[in-house]
Amino acid sequence: MKKPHGHGFRKAQIDLEHCSTCKGKAVVQGVFYELVCIDCNGSGWVASGSGEVLPLDFLVTQLSLKLQHAQQLIASIQRPGTGPQAQYEQNNRRGTGGTNYTGD
């Protein structure tokens, strides 16, 4: 059996899903105005699978982890010089007089 390394102080990320009552909007339509959804504490998110409402202090941490992951994905998609368009964005000096030649 392997011993875990480190001190074990990392927060575990829980899978979240949209609240089934408010559909992730954090509010429900009342008779005259919108009311805060009590099934998700007005956050729009619950624990995946169980549908358990998360305490607010724990929910803030989980949403921050989810936001950081989403920002990393966006940064990796927007990184310049990756993918097939990379050859069009930099000079390969193969054209006449050292200009860019793409073969089109």
C-alpha cells in the first residue's frame, strides 16, 4: 500500500450541476416577482448526483476552483501560435525576397 505524499491540505473538487428547481438561474418566478431559490441557497449549483445543497462557505471554494479551471481552458484555447493557423501567423521566409509563403 502506497503512502500518500504531501500534507493533505488540498481541497477536493466536487462535481457541481445546475439546480433542478431554478435551472441554474438562482431565482424562481414568484407570483409578482422573482424569489431566491431555496433549494440551492440562491447559487444555482448543487452537488452532482446527490443534489445536495452545499454550505455557502464550501460553495465559494468550489466555484472558485471551477472558475480557475475554466480560465485555464480559455487561456489554452487563446494561446497564439497553436493549431493549423500557426503557419499563417509567422514568417517562414520561403517566398520571393524572403516573404511568407503558405502554399495557397
